Amino acid sequence: MFKQFLSKLPRKSSKPDSTSDPSGSSVVRSNSVKRMSSAVFPSSVVAGIEPLVPFKDVPTSEKLNLFVSKLSLCCVTFDFSDQTKNSIEKDVKRQTLLELLDFVSSSSSSVRFTEPAILAMCKMSAVNLFRVFPPSYRERNDSDDNDPTFEPAWPHLQIVYDLLLKFITSPCLDAKVAKKYLDHGFILRLLELFDSEDPRERECLKTILHRVYGKFMVHRPFIRKAMSNIFYSFVFEAEKRGGGGGIAELLEIFGSIVSGFALPLKEEHKIFLWRVLIPLHKAKSVGGYFHQLSYCVTQFIDKEPKLGSVVIKGLLKFWPVTNSQKEVMFLGEVEEIVEVMSLVEFQKVMVPLFLRIACCVNSCHFQVSERALFLWNNDQIVNLIAQNRQAILPIMFTALEKNAESHWNQSVLNLTLNVRKMFCEMDEALFMSCHARFQEDEAEQCSAEEKRKETWARLEKVASMKPVTGKTAVLVTPLATSIAC
């Protein structure tokens, strides 16, 4: 019966040769077959496409066969760098893809997709989606232009992505059968597509990969391992040459994965936190995915609060000392982590942490100093500080006094005075003790500075009395320098 439907298809007047696709569809090829090379797809044979009969014109028993035929028909790819080329065939393919999407969306759960249908879907998706980006495509990542590059073939790719998503989430798809075709190789090729510069494509890939992870439990360890390898490659290789497309989307997926981890956390998950998520903080381009990275980290700490001290130690290890914007981001993440830490975990890291915060408070960049002082606006953090003021106030006192005396920014100055007042109200005796010690240290420093000046003056005097002979090195006084000028 299916052959009868195919025999009714219209033929072109040029009497092209007809060839049969192995999956059962009929593909009509013209006598003059053209090869095209696209920046998007690899070289492929472009042939004329004849539309198949609509689904509504065939009985239910034949619809899956027609579904396979239409999928095979859509395996032909075109060059979208030239919009005028093969415009009729492109439109026919687009209409066929939309028809397939409607069929999958409206399929009843009583009708299961057969193995040939699953195979045809995977084949069509692979032909249309999987491609290798040319070298010039990657080199654009090294430029200063942050504008996204949009995929010229997106009018077709979007429908293919939507079709694949609907197919994976369809109740008609048996995961036990589909896992043979949506296998590790297919998943790896999907992950490679995250290198696309088109944000629309990465968004579609994110949704599809998340659905694959949810539906195919057998593939979950492999997906996590493959994603970890991408992160490793980015941190230790790709980031050095400015790459990193898709890291934000992959971290967003992993954030939802972490939220589903069972307790207690497996050792492999803790290793992922320490070896992958924390080193991701050191990348120059961390600002592009910092929100997603911070979310993943906080998800781990929500699952197991004692990991908070581990994360703080990692942040201090990779703390930026020359990038003020990254410092502001790090301080924001520190606040989120410390806010949910227990007293015991806080005490493990409070000394090195507040040594770093003291440096931030004294930063010449007002945003860094301001963000560090904003920590005292958090009631939970203030409570932890109050309970450990004997250790924290001596660390912070010198930084606060220097800010109060000489910081150039009025906002920072006001915040500093507020924090000093807060410490004084916490423990006035301790505050006065720290103030007395600070004055003693200042007096010692002044005395040492005077001694250095006196020693230098004596050396200059002795050197000026010694006759200069030959090429003997001499000390030049500031006065002598000014006279010479």
C-alpha cells in the first residue's frame, strides 16, 4: 500500500532519475547533480526534493512508514550562505520538517515509535545538526568583538532542534529501545555543538541535553564525565586561546543535576567540585558564566554544608589580585557561601578569609573596597563575626583605621566608619585594646622610619667626605642632584 502512495507523487517535467533511500523513502535526483561546499555543512550532494503525501491522507497503520520516509527526505542539506540558491527545495524541506514536528507533537501515547523510526530520526538529526566548525569560526573567539554570530541555516536548524526535543520527550518513545541509537557517540556530538557562537543554538542544546539526561538514566554517568572533560579542556587548554563557548549553558545543566544528587554525596561529586568547579573561577572569561558557576557551587553547599570551608579555601587559592571586577564577583560569592556556613566551618577559614577581606577593604579601587565593607550589612555574617570577634577584629582593625584616615572615596569612608562603630559596639574593651596596639605599631613604624633616615644621612655624609677616584661608585644626595640639574 505504501508503494501506491509513493507512485502518486508528482514528477518534474525534466524527467529526473529516481533513486530509493535505504530507509524506504523516494528521493528524486536531477540529471545535473550539483555539489556544494558550505561554511555550515560539509560538502554534500544537493538534489531536488519532491514533497511526500500529507499524514492526513494515509491510514494510521501507514503513518510511521510515512514518518520514516519524510525523515529520510529531510536528510538532504543545502547551502544557506546563499539564500537564493535552491530556494524552492529549501521551502519544501522546511514544510516537511514542520509537518514532522506537528506529527510528533500530536502522536498518541498508544502508538510507539518503532526502531526504524528512531533510527531515521537520529540519522536525520545527525545529518542536519552535526558539523565541524571551520577554523575561522573558532578564531573569532580571540577577537575583542563580543557580538554573537548567528547561524545562517537557523530557519531549518531550529525546526530540527524542536523536532528532536519533541521526539525525546514524547511518551511514544521507549527509552529502552532509543538508548541504542541515542548512544554515547550521539551525545558526544551534541556536546561538541556547544561550541557554536549562536546563543539560540546553545539554548536549544541545553534543553535537549537536559531532557536526555532525565530520560536515559543509563547514560547519566557518561554525560557527567563528558561534561567534566569539556570543563577540564576549557580550564587547562581552550581558555588560554580565548575559547569557552557553551560553558555557561553546560554549568546551568549541571546546576540542575546537582540539585538532584542523593545524600550523602558520592566522592566523585566532591572531586568534581574541587577539580572542576573551583578551578573554573580562575579563567579570564569567568564573568561570562559566573552566575551559573556560583549557582552550581551553592547547590553543592546546600546539599552538604561542610563543603563551604572547602570552597572558601579554593576561592582564596584562585583569588584575583589584579582584576578588580573579578574581585567584586568573588566577594559576592563569598557572601553567599558564608551566609549559609555553620559556626564550626566558618572558624576553619575565618583567619585567611578575613586577611584577604582586609586587603580588599584597603583596595584603591572603590568598588572592591565598597563590596568588601558591604559584608557587614548581612546580619548572618555579622552574627558569625560577633561570635569570633577576638580573632577577626585584630585582623580588620588596621585596614579600617587606614581607610578612615586616608581613603579617597567618600562612600568607602562612610562605610568604614560604620563598620568601626559596629565593632566598637560589639566589644568596646576589645576595640580599645586593638586601638592601643595599633597606635603602638604606628609609633614603632615611625621610629623605625626615623632610624632609617638617620642611617641614610650618616652614609651620605661619610660618602661625601671620601674622595672619588676612578670608577668608584658614590652616593648622590638629593641636594647634589638638584644642583647638578
